[in-house]
Amino acid sequence: MASFQAVKKSINLAPTVRTLASGVPAAPALNLHVRASADDHGHGHGPSGPRLDTPPRWAGGFQRTTHSLSSKTLLNAPTTTTFQSRLLHTSAVAKDAPEVPDFGSYRTNSTDSNRTLSYALVGTMGVLSASVAKSSVTEFLQTMSASADVLALAKVEVELGNIPEGKNVIIKWRGKPVFIRHRTQSEIDEARSAEWRSFRDPESDEQRTKRPEWLVMLGVCTHLGCVPIGEAGDFGGWFCPCHGSHYDISGRARKGPAPLNLEIPQYEFNDAEGKLVVG
């Protein structure tokens, strides 16, 4: 029966790391002469302390490759360009105190001419201010005056030829009734023969009329503002049926609760056109 026997043979392999002539492997990134830091297992060889050639972990470290050891170090390189900080107003001259400019060239040589110019300016501004103030006040007052449509209703014209003798006409003026009476001669005599001084509101017929034949008055009772009825009452004039006030042919209060005579409005006669203008 055949048998086999193992044979051992020693061979030298080529080194994978470059070596020096002395046979020591070449490791440029590794400092073999630096002592390690002392620790509990340092056996007391040499002084203690950290290795000076070992960079911290945050700054890089050693990296092993197939051929050698490489070291990576992170650092801040200085800039290649020179920077210079600039301040504001670098061209201005620094002064300890501000200087007031000299306005001597602008001043006049004579004070009288300067005073005259000042007076002229002040007077002109005063006149302009007064004119503006007057215009403003005038415009403001015009806004408070009555408008054109209100002024048109402020006066009412009545044809006197259309009112026969002994008759009444009622017109509307400013929202109020106006009584216009064309009186007869007997009515005029009756109104002027009465003892008006003893009346409640003493007033003569001459004071209440501009022309004896024309009686113009507001048709509003002086008691509570009712409208009296014409050609009625105890005195042949006007009667207020609301509370029993009696007025004579001149519109004077003669009986009842009315305290005053019927009011006489402002009116005038236009003889050229034969009209009565109320207002």
C-alpha cells in the first residue's frame, strides 16, 4: 500500500513595502523617534505627556493604504489677498470743533435798505393775509345764507285787482296762511271807531294797516296756532272754533283765550303793477 509524506520547504517572498538600503521599511509619515504618552501600562519609560506629532481627531489623522501611511491635517490657511477696512469719510479732515461758515459776503453794507425790505415784506404779507381772511369769511357766510329756491318762496305777489271789495283771500307764504281783506268803507269806520286802548292787546287800526282798505295779516290764532274762520264771530271779523277766540274786522283779539292780535307780516304795494308783495 502506497504512503504519502508531507514535505516542508521555506521560501523568501518579495517585500510589499519599500525598504531602505539598511532593510528598514520606509514610512515617511511615521515618526519612530517620538515617545508615546505615559499611561498605566507605560512601564515608566520616559516623561509622561501627549505625543506632539499626533494631530487631534478634529484636525485629521492617519490613513493606511496598501503601500504606505498617509496623514491628513485640517488647518486654516491664510488668505492670499490683503484686505483693508475702510471707514466713512476717509477724505474728511478731523476737527476738534465745528466751524461756522462766514456769511459776511451776503450781508448788506447799509442797514437802512435791509430794514426797508423787511418792512415791505411784512406789509405785503399782511395785506395778503387780510385778503385771504376776508375771502374765507365771505365764502363761509354765503354758505349759511338761504338758497335760491328758498329766496323765491320768501316773497309772494298777489294781484290786487282780483280781490273784490268786502272779500277775503287766503294765500300761503312760508308755510303759513295769510289773510288779505279788501275792506269796505263801513268796515274801516267800524275798526277805527272802536276804543282800542281798552283792548287786551291795545293797537289802533292805523298801526295795523298801510292803506285803510287793505288788511294783511297772518291767519294763525295767537292762542294755539289754529286757523280762524273769516267773516264770523261776535265782531264780524274772524273766529277760531277750536277754543272760541274772537277777532274784529282789524284782526284784534276781542274775546276768548287769544292773548294777542293777529300778526301783521311784512308787505309792500307795487303800484306800477298793481300787486301786493308779501315778504
